[in-house]
Amino acid sequence: MELSPNKQPNFDNTEVAFRQKTNAELKKAFWLFKMIGSNFLTKVGPPITNFFLNIGLPVQGAIKATIFQQFCGGETIAECDHAIAQLAKGGVGTILDYSVEGEEEEIVFDETCQEIIRTILRADGDPNIPITVFKITGIGRFALLEKLDAKKTLSAEEQAEFNQVKLRCEMICRTAFEKSVPIMIDAEETWIQNTIDELALDMMRKFNQERIIVYNTYQMYRHDKLADMKADHLIAKAAGFILGVKMVRGAYMEKERKRAAEMGYPSPIQPDKESSDQDYNLSLRYCVDHIEDIAIVCGTHNEDSSRLLTYLLNEKKIAHDHPHVYFAQLLGMSDNLSFNLADANYNVAKYVPYGPIKAVMPYLFRRAQENTSVAGQTGRELGLIERELKRRKV
């Protein structure tokens, strides 16, 4: 698509935002966000739901028809086909995200590795799945990564275990390279993040020499991540590879602050939201200024940051569909951003999580918590849906 400098996205356009949804689907989403806004799902929901699941009561059907359907594509890759097709109708791509987490066994890590590779194979040749993603804790034990970050000496057995983690990571990234399907490595808690960062940079050195394949994730609610991203860019320039940057605000704030307070070290989190916003927007400016050797995925539900990136691209006369620039949001949230950006010819993709319902529940409750903890998120979703229902006169 050619640059359309005069076509800027209108994030208030609910007709474009919800074009793919039927009246019944909109009404169901409205009811669900009402429930989320009441804090039921975030406070009472997790213990009750986990109890019912653990004793085998048939609540999976109710979960699948409500919160799961809103925020997930299905239990398998094949079940995600409907979500992929619906997003594609609005010009929005899919990021298949196998959202099983918290496992401990090597056999499960091997199975997860193979499943992540299957997402790459599914994406191969399909323009509707432009990017894929995985977590290092999906293919390696959290406690092992924690020990590495703490600079503790590994036993021979642990070193062999970590070698397997590196092997799985390389298998995934090599498949992505061979199939020309970019892949993002998600950020996690600060006390395992250095090891993840080192793995990500190593993968970029191997696979980002000619084109963008591997992205690392930078959480800008950390006060040190803007500097880290700039330092990584200098490393990339010196070594001759493209730096892949997925820019987010972050997902572990409460947990990070609590651990820092309990263990008596300075919090890694920014002092206030304004500082996070400032670093996030500065990072966008930096990436656009170096667009030839940095590829960015702007992962945000923040309208101001999304709008800023569109302005920066137009200011620099960079094509809306430049291959080094993507916007990303989560399935079921901020459709006013995703579909209006796509309507203005920007590259946009949605995270489409999938996996067995019981295994994906931690992800689902984090989404519910995110909607209640981010100022105005639930109210904004409700207001947009309500406006569209009124526009449709239903």
C-alpha cells in the first residue's frame, strides 16, 4: 500500500472498530466488560473457577462461551481459524500465542517447543499471520533462569538443562528464519530477564543479519529499559544485525514492587505512570529515527502512543506499511485502535492466545485484571461498544 499521509486513524470510529462483530457478539462483549468492571472476575473469579476446574465440575463450557471466547482464539491452532479470518476481514493480522505457562517438566517444555514451531509452520505463507511469539519460560524452568540471573554457579545437571533451553530457543528461531516468519520473545519478570535478554540478542546475531526475524521485548514501566534498548542498538550496529524491538509498558508491576519491598532492593518500576509514558514515547521516537536498522512492534492499548507513532511515520515520510513497523494489541481489547489503524493502511496484528482452557486460565485472569487496573480501560471498552450499539439502533 502507498503512503496515505492524509488518512489518519480515527480511534472514535466505532463503525470501523466493530465492523466484524454481529449485534449479538457486541451485546455479549458489553455484558462481559460489565462483569469485569464489577471486579467479580478479578477478585472472586479465580479462586472459584480454579476450585470448580480442579474438582471436575463442568464450568469449562461457560468459560469457553464467555471470557475465553472474548480473549482467546480457541484450544488449538485449528480452532483459531475463525478468529484469524475475522481479523483478516478488517485488515488485522494474527499473532498466534500458545498461552500455556507455569510448567516444570522437561517433556512439557519439549512439547511446548514443538507447539511453538507449529505456530510458525501455520504462519508460513499466510499473510494473515505476520508474526509469532513465545515465552522463554514456556521452554525452560523459571527457577533455573532465576539462578542464572542471580549469577549462581550451575551444577553439571543444571548446565545440561540450560543447554536444552538454548537448543529449544534456537530450534524455534531457526525455523522462523527458514520460513521467513518473524518471532517475538516476550519479556518476563526482572529477576529472570537478563538471561532472556542475552538469549534474545544471541538469536538476533544469528538470524537478523539480512532481515528482521527475532524481536526482544522491552518493558517501559522499568526505569532502565530505554537505556538498555539504546545500548542493544549500539551492539546491533557494531555486529551488523537488525535490532528487533517489541515495545510494551509492562505486565508485572504489582509483583515487581512487592518483591522489591520484601527483599529490600530498589524497585525497578518507574516512579509514576507519566515516567513510563515518557520513556515509551521516547523509545518510539528513537526507533523511528533508526528505522533502517531497528524494527519495532508497538504493543500498546494507549491511544496517545499509537497516535504519536502515526505522526512520527508521517513526519519522516515513512510508508504506513513499512515492514519495520507494526502495531499490536490483544484479541478482545482496543478494537478501536486495531481496526482503525488497519483501515489507515498501517501494519496491525492482534495477539490471539490459545491452549487448553484450564492451562490458559492464568492468562485470562491477567487480562481481566489488566482491564480493571489500567485507568479507564473497562469504561472505555464499554463506552465504545455502547456507542456502536446506539449507532446500529439495537
